[in-house]
Amino acid sequence: MISELFKQTAHGGYRRTSHLLNRGFNLIVALILLVVTAPLFALLYLVILLSDGRPVFYSGVRLGMNKRRFVMYKFRTLVRDAESVVGTEVLTERHKLTTAYGKFLRDTRLDELPQLYNVLRGDMDLVGPRPERPNVYERICSHIHNYDLRFGVNPGMIGFSQLFTPHGTPKRLRVIVDNKLVRRKQILFWDMYAVVFTGVVVAKTTVVRMARLVGRALRSRILRQYNEKRELERVPGRCTRVSYATAAAPERFEEVGVVIDINAEAFLFHAATPLASPFPKRFKLRVELSGWLTERKRRHAICEGELYRGTPVAEGGINYVIRYRPVSPLNYYMIHQYFLRESVA
């Protein structure tokens, strides 16, 4: 039934009426957004030009509806020739290829603004599954179950999984999010809701991150309070507990401390007593989440790690710095989604 719904036709998996309504809606909204964001567009152009030089824009071949190839545009957030370094890998922090303002642009999704041109051309919609690089599709994605469902609709300037999962989330996990939402592309009201929701979330994220940048600038220039220069941003632990497994019982985890802060390569935690010797290699991080309308939930991530430093604390106990690696793609996702809190929504 799914294959029939998304059969490859001239208008992809859309019903003819849905296709026409969808095209009209995206065309009108893209024109409005181009006018409204023109000052921001010009500002970002100047910031990138002055901070990192030309080219200001990145262009790359992508697969669209029915796997038709087109050229997609973005503001450049990576160093020159970064794509030749990354190849078909998923871009992560370890590549260290981001420009001075690249992380800010990527985190807020403002780097996607030039794709309004792609929307006007009909290559993309405002919201939909993100377009894929042909070489990445051939090497990785073509073997993923039901991945090709995305080619029944136009790719999106803002992707479903891009909103709800962090950068670098494994493709096999992202496709689950995309496929759950791609079927709703037949309903115009869903697209309207998705565009409004995306606009609110991106605006909120942009304001929060801009406030942080301005705050840091004020502290350093006016108050002379200089921040430590770090390549990776540290995130407060916020109710995160650490457990470890011994070599004798690798599947049993014993709680040993509380995380103070964490980044994508290491975490700092406080233990009341020294850890066992030999030093444990496998850790479990547990975070408790709660919201106004949701009950308290626990999320776990298992990682392998090595001791980087242990420092006794005057008040008692020891602060340990652990370099870590998630043990699987699922645990990688859990770390970046729930512990580093990198997704937009």
C-alpha cells in the first residue's frame, strides 16, 4: 500500500490536487519570507564575507523528488573544500571543519536561508525530508529499509528529522522520523502547521543563541570577564548520574557520581569516593527529564571511556574527567539528543 501511495510519477507521491496546492503554498510563503528576511540575509552575507572570505555560499548536488538531481544552496558554514575531507561520512564535531560563525548558523538553521531560491524553483518545499547527496545515498542510504519513501515528495528546506534530532544523528534513526511525517505531506494544513511550528522554534533558538553571543561579548569587552576558549561547548549535567561496570560484571552498573558538565568528547563528574582499580572502561549516563505536561522520564546512554584526569576536591570527593565514546549509533543519538540537547525542537 505504501509503495502504491508513493509510486514514482511526474508529481511524485502527491495526488494531483495535493501537488498543485502544495506548490502554490510553498511559492507564496517563500516569496513572503524572502522579503521579510532580506535584511537578515544581507547581514549574514556580510558577516561570512568579512569573517571568512569568499565563497559566501555553498552549492552542492542533491537528490530531489523522484531522485532528480538539482543544485542546493546554503550559507557556507564549513572551511573551504570541507566536502572533500568529509566524503560520505556524517559530519560531526571531531572533523573540526566549522568556520567562526558556522556552528551558530547550523544550530539556528539560518544557513538554510538561501534555499528559499530552491523553493521558488520548485526543487524543494519549505518543510520535508532533507535532500541527500548522491554519493551518500549510494554508499549508505540505498541499503536502509524504506529510505526511498522520501523521494515521493519534495525535499525540505527544513527537514522533519532535522528539527527533532541533532546534527550527526545516524541515517537509520533519522529515516524513522522522516517516514512517519512524510505521509502527511498530502495534507496542506499539515504543511501550514509545520511551517509555523518551524518558524517559532527557529526564531526562539536564534534569539537564545544570539543572546548568549552578545552576553559573552559584553562580559569580555566591558566587564573584562574572559571566557575560556574551548572548541566544544560544555553543557551543564542537569540531573545526570554516572554509573560504571566492572570487568568482572560488564552488564551490571553501579552508580558512582553526578555529572557536572559534558561535551561531545568528555564529561566531568563528581564522585564521593575514589573509583575502583583497575579503572572502569564502560559507563552509563542517566538523565531525568520532565516537562509541564509530561511525567518524569529517564534516558540512558552507554559509552566506553578512559580516565583523563582525577582531581581531589577540598570539600571532599574527587572530580573525574572522562574521555568517552558512545558504544553504538543509538547511544550516540541518545547522548546528543538528551545529554547535549542539540536538537532544535
